[in-house]
Amino acid sequence: MTVLVLLAFLILTTLSYASARLVRRYALRRNLLDIPNDRSSHDVPTPRGGGLAIVVAFYAGLIVAAFASAISWDTCVLLVAGLVVAGAGFADDHHRLSVRRRLIMHMAAALWIVLWLGGWPDIDLGFAVVHWGIVGSVVSVLGLVWLTNLFNFMDGTDGIAAAETVFVAGAMALLASGDGSSALAALALAAGALGFLMLNWPPASLFMGDVGSGFVGFILGALALAGITSQALTPLVCLILVAGFATDATVTLTRRLRRGDKVWLAHRSHAYQQAARRSRSHKAVLIASIALNFLWLLPCAVLASWFPTLALLVVVIAYAPVIALVLYFDAGKAEAGIV
């Protein structure tokens, strides 16, 4: 079984890579390029929309696994909502959608996930059980929408969103092994992101675009919620896995809101973007992010999974250095002449 899973992972990675190359040709032919401006972190026009390759590989893996009875059809029905998010992103990559329309589509997809799973389950924090009720369902929908846009916000330097997806999805597959369907779906997402990353590695020849960034954030959130519902994952473990992105985005957004910025506009004030400018290297920031994830956050997540009664303490320990790094690199600080 392990050999078959590894073989499937390699096939999906290859499919994603091949699809990404096709998307790049399509984007060049249609002139779908990210043109550098004063808010950009890149210097040359670059094709966008490569995240479509992740969508293709993910659903191809999902469907084949379902026919092979490795993944339940319920999981496929649950995750079909991701096509709504990907569709919104695809449309936005071609001709800009209004923020309102995108949010409506994101909310509809999130509502599908929460209704299909029956709402937010009671959560065992290790020292107490929290009964959320209808409040939990509302929080779940808002959380999914936030995670969808979180990855969109954080997709601003070469490779960082794709590498984060590989890490979070791979770690979820490892830690949610008790829920076979969710674990295999997470592996399919990791494979799709890895294949795309080959063209998105610095210097990137293809950008993810909204079709990919929103999609991967949404699917990761849906898989986390499914894993929590089946008790294969806990909310605190999931919080640890996304600590890097969640902290940077939250601090940046908070500071921009306090300053009165139009937060829906593109900018380059995230900590990882500030770090890229200081080091003058997207690759250095990407490698540092990967090291933080695998050498610090993954061990913390494993520890929280093994010792649930200590999970809350582990969350605090895991986030402490991440918060320090984000503040050190001035997340949310405005550049001169840029609002």
C-alpha cells in the first residue's frame, strides 16, 4: 500500500508539472502576465494562473482514488466546493472580479463544507471540551473564508505559497493518518503543489495566480475541518502548522487596518516581503520559511498531537519565535510613497 501511495504521489506531481508547463504556454499566448509595479516583489513580467495545475492534479488524484475505493465518495462531494473557489480565482486572473463577488463565492463554498460536515464539532482541548453549537458553524464558515484569502495575501514572493501548501498538506496527511480519506486527499494536494513548485521556484517562470492561491487555502481549511470532525486532527495542531502564514498575515492586516489602508489592494508590506527586500533574495526567504516549517513547526505539531493535554502550551511555544520574526521584519510597515 505504501508503495502504491508513493507511486500515485509521483504521478500526480508529474501531472501537475506537465499541466503547469501547458498553463504557462497558455498564459503567454493570452498575455496573462503579472506586470511589475511599485507594489510588486518581482522585476520582470511573469505568466500567472499556474495554480490551475494544482487544481487539475488534485481532482485527478481524488477521482482515481475514489474509483479505487481508497477515498470515500463523500470526501469527493465535500471537496467539490473547491471548484467554486478555483473558478472565482480563474475568472479573476482573466478579468478582475469585484471583491464582493469573490467573497460571495468563497462564502458559498465554505457554507457547503460546514453544512456537509454537520457544523463545527465539540472540541476536546485536552483539559476541557468546548461545545460550540451554532456559533461554531459561523466561526467555521468565516475561518474557511479567512484561510482562502490568507493564502492569496501571502502569495507574494517566488515559491512561498506553493512550499507552504506542500508542508501543511504533507504534515496533515502524516498526522491525520487515522482518517484515510482526508490523509490521501491532503497528499494529492501536496503532490499538486510540489509539481507546480518546480516552475515557481525562484526565479519563478510561472505564478500561482488567484486560481491557485485561494484554492489551496480553501482545500487545506476544508481538510482540516474534516480531520477535526473525524478526530484525526485537533484545532491546535492545525493552528501550529499554519503559524508562519497566519502570524504574518494577521499582524500585517491589523497594522494596515489601524493605519487606514485599503486592505483589499495589493501591497508588499508582509514580513516575508520585507525580508526578501532586505536580503535581495526570494530564494533565501523561501529556504528560511521551509526550514522554519520543518525544523520548528512540524516537531511542535507532532508534540501537540502526541500530548493533547500540553497542546495549548505547545501552541504558545510554537508561535513565540514566529511572532518575534514577524515583528523583527516589520510586518505591515508602510514603505515610503506606498500606501
